Amino acid sequence: MKSYLLISDSDETAERLATALGSEAGQLERWSLAEVAADGGALITTPIRGRRPETVILGPDTLEQGTFALAAQIDASWPGVALLLVSGADAATLRAAMRAGIRDLLDPAESAEDWAATIATAHEAARAHQSASEEQAPEASAGPSSQVVVVLSSKGGSGKTTVATNLAVGLAAQAPTVIVDIDLEFGDVANALRLTPDRWLQDVVFGPARNDTMVLKSFVTEHESGLFAICAPERPEDAGGITGEHVAHLVQQLAQEYRHVVIDTPPGLAEHTLAALELASDGVLVCGLDVPSIRGLRKELDILGELGLRPRREHLVLNNVDPRGGLSVADAEKALGRDVDVVIPAHRSLRLATNEGVPLLRSTRRGRIAKALLGLVERVRAGAGGAS
Ligand SMILES: Nc1ncnc2c1ncn2[C@@H]1O[C@H](COP(=O)(O)OP(=O)(O)OP(=O)(O)O)[C@@H](O)[C@H]1O
Ligand SMILES: [Mg+2]
């Protein structure tokens, strides 16, 4: 017997849904938003009458109240559920909805028959997806101990590439590590590591490497530290057609082969960054010690929270810290409402390292800058069990 759950305060939606379900309307359970909110979402993880619903419908009134976070929670708690959102959505909402695991939209402007057809299709697709993923589970998942680390920041020039390349070099000293540059337009991992790759990101996401790990591994560029790298396209025009889905597929492939996958990103939350975050075990949040950067980070964390994309482990790095700037680390912690994990002072050795294409940790492990970077390496390793 099928079971349906509607989470909504809208009587009109409930009536429309009952009409759409016809003889199955008796299997429809309804929760109010207040009920779901009351226990901080714990309700979502418990079965209803001993079983979990096969189809969950949200909205339309949930939109203002963290719908996507709720959807992501449902998707994670009840894998294989067919999630639908009542909304006549624009493209941005649609994209966010899909990322939160929502399968399709029920447009209030459509008829009850249209709704019935959409619900049936979503239900079938969820069921097919569930059985396919159960069959493929061992191959589809990342290696048991692999770690996907996304380095991100709301602002340009905050030190993402500096942090990502040093972190990757530090991790590579202990275990197989690959860095992927998904800053498609202005990626500069190749420069930061002074690499001259034969193959670039576009070569590994299109063509034979996509389906053949041996080919993929032969397409990565090796750095003299033992780190492997997949560099962003040399020219922005070569990045055409690379989608979030390409990035996700590549990250999954790499997670099978390398213990650590470090991902350098462009500023903000581009489609490719969101795709990587969906697979991330760790997020390294790079932030400057200035008001715009701190505000930007707060906003970024709010958005990721709403999308249900906050990584399991977060490492907050305050970079380029100069006490003469007027703000202290404590000010940043107060504004962000959380502790800063790593503080990297402003220092010309890092600028020099960028210009020379030699990450600081390749030339020294001494001094307060190297110590701060090594602190990050250890923090990230420890999160993965530290046993690399
Ligand atoms: N702590 C620091 N002290 C001094 N210079 C720094 C520090 N961190 C980074 N830099 C310098 O700031 C510049 C920008 O750093 P980086 O390229 O790592 O930033 P990014 O966030 O990757 O930039 P983009 O958004 O353009 O990708 C570089 O020249 C780098 O050497
Ligand atoms: Mg960069």
C-alpha cells in the first residue's frame, strides 16, 4: 500500500492533493509546519505508523521557512522517498529544489489530474532510483576512507588557492592526494604549483577518462611533491559545457582512487562549487579579517544551511590577518558566532610563494605561517581519522 505525507498549512493544497490521489487519499497523512518545527525536525527521522512515507509533498507555504533544509533532511532520513514541492517556481528555485533532493514540482496552476500524473511519475522514478542505488551501492560510493575537501570563500583574492595548494601538498606527504581546480575562468592552481599540464579539466570530464579510471589517472599531472593535480582550463573558452554534474562525477571517480581530494573553487557559490559540496566531507572556509569578508561568510553559511549543503566538518580559516586592520580574531568570532580554527597572519612569504609557484610548505615547515598551515593539514587529516 502506498503512503503519502503532506507537510503544509494550506487546506487548499490538501484538498487538491486528496482529489489528485482519488481512491488513495486515505493513505495521505498531513503534518502542519508547527508540528515539524516543534521538535527541531526529529519527527522527520521517525517512521509514521511503523513505516516511512513513500511520497512527501512540501509547500507551498513552507517556502519562507527553510524548505530546502527541510527537504534535504527528509531526503537524507528517508532515502528513496519521492519528494515533491508545491510551487510555480522560477529556474533558481527549481535548481535549489533539485539540489535538496526534490524530484519535481506541483504547480498550483495545474489541474488535479496533472498533479496525479506528476506524483505517479515521481514515485516510480524514486522507486527505480532506490533499487538501482541498492544494487550499485558498493561501487557508487566513495572509498571508505576517502575525504573530499572543498576550499571556499565568498570573496575573491581571500587566499583559497594559497590555502588549497598548501593543504594539498601537506596531505600528499602522508597519503595519495589530488587537487582539482574548478575555478573554470580564473583558476590558478597550475601557476601556484608551477605546473605545465598536458591535460586539463576539460580533458578529464569529456572523453575516455569519464568512464575509465586508468585513463583518468594517466591524465592527472604530477607535482614534484607527489601531489596530483587536475588544473582548470588554460583558456576560459575551453571551459564551455563543463557542468556541475561533470564535476560531481569526476569527484566521485577521484574519491575511489585517492585518499584526499582537495577542491579549489572560484569565489562564491557557483553551480560547480555546489556540486562539489554535495559530495564534501570537509569544507575549508577561507575568510579575511574585514567586515565585508565576515558578512560574506555569514551569508554564505546561511545559504548553504538552507540548501542543506553544510559539510559534515567545517574548518574556518582566517587568512591574511593583520592586527593593524582594526579588527581582532575575537571580533570575527563574535560576529560569526563560532570559533576560528586556523589563523594565518598576513606575510610576504606567501605572496612570494605564489609568485614563484612554490607552496610555502614545500620550502619550509618552520615559522608561524608554516605552522598555521600545518595546523590546518593536521585538523583536516584528524577529521578523516588521521590514519593516513
Ligand atoms: N596570509 C597571506 N599573506 C600575504 N599574502 C597572502 C596571504 N594569503 C594569500 N596571499 C596572497 O594573496 C593573493 C591572492 O591569494 P589567492 O590566489 O590564494 O586567493 P584566491 O582566493 O584563490 O583568489 P581568487 O578568488 O582570485 O581565486 C596571492 O598573491 C597570495 O600570495
Ligand atoms: Mg584562487
